[in-house]
Amino acid sequence: MTEPLDHHDALIYAMVTTSAVDRAMTDKELARIGQVVSHLPVFDDYDSSRLVKTAEACGELLGTEGGLDRILLLIRSAVPKKLGETAYAVALEVAAADLDVKPEETRFLELLRESLDIDRLTSAAIERGIRARNKVL
């Protein structure tokens, strides 16, 4: 995608990048992206037929020189301040989907948190909520 992202695309870029940053997009991560898009109110007015095209564009950009930095800039530019925490939370949902958060995913989440200017207390609360939602025995 060469045009600016809208907030939906930016949220999807955050999720896809979280999944792809370790070079292994698992079925559970992909399914979680679909679940988030299907169930969260922020996507109620989203045309889900765009999801695959948007995810592919994100993947292509991620594979280019400086792609990760460009993705973070695109996300920061397209996510309204009031959706910053949502962007961080949906990215965390994808990281937690397979119950195995890789170091590359952790690093991307740190960069995303910084890029969206989410303070440590808020991010810790979001992380704790995601952790609680994904606990298994």
C-alpha cells in the first residue's frame, strides 16, 4: 500500500507485523487476527474483504529494507490517539495467540508501545489483561 493507511489498516498492520516479525506466522495467529477483525467494535464498519490484501501489503513492506521502521511510522500516523491502546492490545492478542511469545515479537511490541506513546503503567495493565484472557491450565 503506497497510500496512507486508515485506522483499520493500521490496526491490521500492527497485528500482521506482530505475527510476521519472527518470520513464522502461525495458524493460531492468523485465526486470532480474523477473530479480532470479526468481533471488536472498532472493526464494525470495516470491509473484511480488504483483510487479505492489507495483510499482504504489510508483509511485503516488512520484507523491504527499513520496512519495520516504515510500518511503525505508518501505524503511528494512522492510529488516532484514542485508539493507541487498542492498537497495542490487538497486537498483544496476536502475540499471545499461540501461547509462545518470541523475542522478536516482544521487541516489536516494545517499539510499537514507544511509537504510540503508551506509558509503562498503561501498557502493563493491557499486558496483564491479555495474559489473563489467554491463560490455560
